[in-house]
Amino acid sequence: MSHRTGPRPFPLKPTPIHVPDDVLTDLRRRLDLTRWPDDAGNRDGFYGVDRVRLRELVDHWRTGYDWRRAEAAINAYEHYRVEVDGVPVHFMRRPGAGPDPTPLILTHGWPWTFWHWSKVVDPLADPGAYGGDPAEAFDVIVPSFPGFGFSTPLPDHPDMNFWKVADLWHTLMTRTLGHAKYAAAGCDVGALVTAQLGHKYADELYGIHIGSGLKLSLFNGDRAWDISGGRPLPEGVPAEVRDRMVTLEKRFAVHLAAHMLAPSTLAHGLSDSPAGMLAWLLERWTKWSDSGGDVETVFSKDDLLTHAMIFWVTNSIGTSIRTYANNNRYPWTPSHDRWPVVEAPTGITFVAYENPPGVTTDQRVRHFLDSDRADWYHHVNLTVHDHGGHFIPWEIPDAWTTDLRRTFRTRR
């Protein structure tokens, strides 16, 4: 049964995004003065992002990219800035277009921005305009993760991590925006935030929909920075499975170790050099998306630079990567000892590009059900897709939207 009484005036006044001209002037100067490294023998990307490819993108940033055009597209939506328990929070809103829209908060991860949700907010908010049922409309709230983008700066909260963000989101949705009950969804670290909401605040949620089914204790432990937890690769596995294990480790190991062990050391360089920051982000956008190695099949040059700009103009790359260290330094602890740990009804979207080693797409749901992760969730809707990588709502927005609607269809 719905806890809502129909549409009501939104309690806040919007504040459009506007980056000062002097920030853009400083960026152009830094791009013009980029000092390029010697990168001989790296056209195949064996050593990381190669100079030729990066320089092409930086040249477009200098001479072809138009932030004001991107800013106008972003400002087609409502934007708000509030303080929640002393933490600055920016969020984008797309009002629901239906008889009784359900409040929905969408949480991104790293190296995401709030704009990675931009392909799904309209069909979620106005399903009738996309051939769907207006009764399934959501009032969509898309915050920037604290310390990311326009949810900055965080001078008094250097310990921000995913489970503390869940507390902020619950306060935002219930106290600031006045919703008695709401829905939540997220991917990457945003899936952990969302799962924590479903753990701690299940009675005040219609349910959750996430892009993975990980344990909330993922970042706990002395070797959380090592994707294998310090364990050697098992003996006797088939060669193709072993190759898949190594591939997955190479995909994630560098950023996990660097972000958890020395985020501030890395931040000094990334905050000073836009080209350096772009290289760090570009490698993840390329390797984590289902791009076949050609990132522009998933993100256009302008798309890449818009996401990069959100980090750059807010000087937030340092606080964004420190989140990893804080997830480990301030370990997750349960709010109750009941099972499933996440009691809120949970939908999960899996994608083939992130299949575990040796697991085919048609085996993915069964593999999850047989794992020690399934018991953590009150799962009600498990779906797997042949296409799509880490940035699910950007890469396969129609599939994500369909999956999410199905999760909440009988739960509001």
C-alpha cells in the first residue's frame, strides 16, 4: 500500500549548474601547457593509456569541446544544493509525470558522475512518453556522491564512505524532502550505498534495485585492496578460466590498490594536471565498459569530457578516490543481525562483461544463487544481459529501466 497522498510542491528552490569563466580559462591554460611523457612502445596500451590516443582526446578538449553546451544539457533538469547533516549535497531531479510518482534515489559509483544516469531519468520519470504505464512513474533524485562533482567540498568530513552516505541519503529523502517511503537503486559503490539503505532502513523503502550482488563487507579486512584477498590463483583450473581470472585482476587491481593505499599521493598529480586526471579516468572507462577496447563505441569524445569536466571543475578527483580508503579504514558494521542482511526486496541486474571466471551468461543467475552472496539479499528479481559493462544505465539504459520497473511493479 502506498504511503503517499499524491503530488505535492517540491520543498526546495533549484540552482542551475554554472562553472565560472575563470575556471574554464585556467583549464585551457593547463591543457595548452601539458608536458607529455616519453611513451615509446605503448601503441598497444600494454603500459596503460597510450600518449597518442590521450593526446587526441586532450586536443579535442582544447579546441573542439564546448562545456557551455554540455552545461545547458545538464541544466535541462532541476538541480539543487543542500546541506545534509553538515555535508554539502548536490542532486539532479526529474519530476515524475504520472498520477502518483514514487520517489526514487539513484546512486552512482567511481569513476561515475551523476550524469551517468542521464539516459534513464526521463523514461523512469515519464514512462507514458516511452510506451510505458504512467502509473509506474518515479520522481527521480540523482545526487552526486559526497566528495564527487558538485557535492563538494568535504573539509569537515574526511572519513566519508559508502555506509555513511546511506545515512545521508535517508535523511535527504525523509527529512529534507519529506518522503515517508521511497525506492532506491545504484551501481558500483552506489550499489553498496543502496544495499546499506536496504539493510538499515528496509521498513522505509519500497525496495532496491542494484547492478551487483556484493556483500556489504566487501571493503573490510587487511587486504581489501587486493582483489584476490592475497590468495594465490587455484591450481588445476582450466587455462581459459585462469586467463579470465588474470584478466579480471588486471582490470581492477591498479585502482583498488592505489585508491586504498595512497589516495592523497595520487590526488596531488591528478588535481594539478587535467591530462593526467583524464588518463586515470579514461583507462577505467575503457576497460570497465563493454567497449571491445574502443571506448568511443560506448562514450563519445564529448561524453568522456563532460564526465571528466565534472571532476575537474569541482577539484573533486582527490576526495572521490579517497572514498575507497575510507570504505576500508572505517569498516562496515551491521545495524542488525537478522538474515537476509538486506531485508528490502531487491532486484539485481547482471551483465555478461562482468561474469565471474568460468561462468557463462546463462549460468550467471544460478551461480549467484549458489554463492554465499545470495543469502545476503531478499532478492525478488534477478536478470542477466548479454551486453553491457560496468556502467549499466549508460550502456544498456533500456534494459536497466525495464529491470528496475519490474522490481517495483507490485511494491508501491
